[in-house]
Amino acid sequence: MSVRMTESIVALILFALVVPLAVLPWVHRQYRRFGRLRGWSAVVAAAGVLYGCGLVAFTLFPLPVVTPDFCAGRRFSDSWQLHPLASLDDILRDGSPALWQVLLNVVLFVPMGFLLRYRFGRGPVTSAVVGVLVSASVELVQGTAVLGLYPCPYRLADVDDVLTNTTGTVVGWLVAIPLARVLPPANAEHDPDLAPPGLPRRGLAFAGDLLVFELTQFAILVVMALSGGATRELAESPRFTALLSAGTLTFYTLVVPLLRTDRATPGQVVFHLALRRVGGGRAPWYAVLIRFAVWWLPVLALSFGWVALLTAVIAVPALLRRDRRSLLGLLSHTQTTTKAAARAGTDLPTPADDRSP
């Protein structure tokens, strides 16, 4: 496999990991602010998160192929363009290609200005300042070789990009004025979030746990691999990898819930879920142990097919029972509730409809 192909695969993997990692705080904030994750407000918020991830990708990718002569012959002017309006000379000299590049820089920041006014209610001055700061940060990262991670810059930091990006932010802010009159409100009304969480929401919390687990393990192994020497050899050992998996999973699904008053795993924290004793009160410590032994240990030890089968077995009671308790809840005498319901300390109602996302 070529070096360029390897770099492309690494970039794809990193982006696939970064996007969900950025989404988790957004999901948590959505539930904390509005008590729900659905409707137009969720679409607008998700668009903002994806736009931010796309901006990061535009700043960093494509990653270069670093060769022994990667920095040979590079001058300061190859990495930094500090003459304002120099792009006008490029347009006069090169014509349409240079013009399209300028227009692209304007369009790239139009969504930012739109969201700043439509979703966050910011004024024109604040929006313009945000556009300047974000654009300047992008150029700084490019001009400093991703803050020194590369031996020399592989993208051009251009002061004109700050000007065109800020222009795009202002244009987006202006576009939001008429569109805000016809679009639904960007922020939803608060939902009390007292209904029993449905299986989709609980399943997404489980996926969040797996994501946090995988990212932690991946980060540790990458740091060890970059350290070189014996540390790198240890990271490549299958036995160490297995121990790391067991330790990471145990920490997130056993230690963390035991330390928290709501007995929630990281994924449940993201989706504003809590575990409590049936009838009210804090779930006992042994309930966490039961859930860990019945669910998380098999997840670590079994293959994907067996885990899928176990998931179905555990979920069946939740589909049949009015209180939505799964087999884990029955065995541990606990109930998965929303965090708002746990704080209220009252028995959860059983709604006629499933209010899960």
C-alpha cells in the first residue's frame, strides 16, 4: 500500500472518530437545555456540529506525505501570505480559478454567520468578531504546521482568507434575517423529560459507552506507539491490548457508575439517563455489579454475533412490560430513568406513546 493511500486511510479514520466525539457533547447539551433530542431544533443543532467538523477537516486535510525532503527549499513566503488584498492581483493574473477560490472562502463561512444569528441570536459585531477569530485560528494552524506537529507548513496561511471568511460570516448573518421569519424557531421549548426512556435512547447510550471506550483505548495505544522503544512494543502486544480493553471497560462501566450518585455510565450521562432502585431511591452498589457481570463482561468477551443475540434477549422484557424494564433491570431490581425523573424522585409515568428520539 502506498504512503499516500495510508495517509488517506488514517485521515478517514481520524475524521470518523472525531465526528462522533464532537457529537457527544452536543447530545448532552441538547438534553440538558431542552430535555429532548428531536424536531427542527435538533436538526439545526446537528447541522452546526457537522459544520464545525467540516471546518476542521477543511483546515487539516488532506494530510501530506512527509518525506526526507519534505521541507527542502520551502521559504517563509510559501507558508505565509501577509499582504492584504493580494488575492486581487491573483484574480487579475489568473482569472476565474483565483476568483472561484475567493468566492469559496466567502461561502465557507456563510453557515457560521447564519447560525450565529438564527440559533444563537448574536448581533452583527459579535458575529463578525467570531468570524475573524475563527478564521485567524484556521490560518494560524495552517501556518504553524498544525501547531508544530509537522516539520514545516503544508498549507498557505493567507491574510486575505481572514478577510473573505469574515465577509462570508457577515453575509450569512444578513441572510439569516429574512430566513428567520419563515423558518421554525431554532431552539425548542423545554420538555420536562419525565417519561420512561425508550429503547432507542438507551441503545444510543450503549453506543456512546462503546465509543468512549474505543476512543480511550485508541488514544492510549497511539500515545504508546508514538513513544517508541519498549513502550511501542508493549502497545503492539496482543496480551497488553486485551488487558487494556478489560481495564478500560471496567473503569467506565463499573468504577464510574459506582462513584456516581446516579449510577450512570458515560454513555448514559451523555443521554441524561440514570439508574435507580425500583420504587425510588439510589440504586445499590450491588446492582451495578450485577449489571456489569450480566452485560458488560459478555460484551468484552463475546463476538459481535453473540453480543447481538444477548442484546435481543435483554431487550425483550422492555418491549413487553409497561415500565420498560429490561432483563438487566429485572435482575438488578433497578429501572433506567431520565436524569430529570431521578432528580424529581417520583415514580415515572408510563406514557401512551414512546417519547424516545
